[in-house]
Amino acid sequence: MGNKVECPVCGKHFRKFLPYGNKAGVNRLCPVCLSLERHRLMWLYLKDHSNFFTADSKVLHIAPEQPFYKRFRKAENMDYTTGDLVSPLADIHFDILDIPLEDNTYYWVICNHVLEHVESDIKAMQEILRILKPGGKAIMQVPINYTYEETHEDLSITDPKERERVFGQYDHVRWHGLDYPERIKQAGFTVEEFDIKDHLSAELVERYRLDKQELLFVAIKAH
């Protein structure tokens, strides 16, 4: 029967989502907006638990994601800019370790699944901190290995097959562990943890096909 799953981003219903990824990849990808679990989680937080879509704000979206960028650009409350090293979706191109933007400029920075790729995740987060206004927020999701107490990184591993074996993907240089929120704090932020299970029933978590383990860490620049 149909309508067993629902995408909160585009609002469409399906019998199931499409498979995605090599491991346990069934029932993950929305066929309309291309959202995955992490996108649906973030969308629910931004829409229902923040002022992202209601308050006037200046937003920088680094490595803009397909499910979001057209929807964000249409939002009338936002001054919305996209940035990336090479992406054709980006308005401006830059290295996240040296962002050519002024201090204290943005209310929100969105930067998902980037920090596992760069030479220094702490330096990248410090650059994001710098360009945020006091009180501004950043969402910087990363893949987390829940079996690791501490983040494992090794820049000396350059072979794609070895990176995939050690870090889970050929172009990753670290696998963040349970210490990830502490690394955000190390960069200078305070951190709020958002657990969707505190706000949705188990039935809706399953209907939206969310990752029950994933927490959203909202990084906040002190006033």
C-alpha cells in the first residue's frame, strides 16, 4: 500500500523512499527533493524549532544541498548566499579554511557534511564563528561513528581505498566520534543538542525515516 513514508521537506508521500549508499541503504532517498535522513532532520528543526523561516536574517549556505537551496532562496525573510570551493550552485567560491568574508556578518551558517573533508575541522569552524554575528547560529552536520569515543583523523592517508576503509568514504580525512560537540566547543561555540525524539512520536520518526541516533548540534556564537 502507498503513503507509508512522508518527506517533510517537499511534503510528498510514498510507499517507500529510494535506496541510497552502499550499506543499509534501502528506504532513504526522497525521489522528489532528494532529501536523506539528515536533511529531513534539519528541515524539521529549522521549520518547527527555530526562527530560520520567520525572522529577517542573513544566511550563508556552504556546500548548498539540493533539497534546500531553492527553497531557501525563495524564502522572503532571508538574504541568502551560497558558497563552495567549486560547486556550480555557489554564488561565491572560497576555501572554508580562509573565508573571504567580513567578521560578524551572518545570522545563520549552514555547512553540512563538509568538515570531514577538510584539513582542519577546527580551523574551518573558527572561520564560521568569525563571520557569524554575535548570537548567530551554525549547523554543521558530519557523519559520526557512534563506536568512536574520540574523532579519528589521519591526513597522511591519501589513498582513496584506504580512506574508504578507515573513514568510510574515499574523500574523507577523519571520522568524527562522540566527542564532536566538544570539538565544536573547542572552536569557540556553545552547543545546543536537538534530539528529534523529544519532539516527535516514534511513529512519525519512522514515517519520516529519520536516523534515531542522529542528534542535531546547533553551534551558537556568544553575544
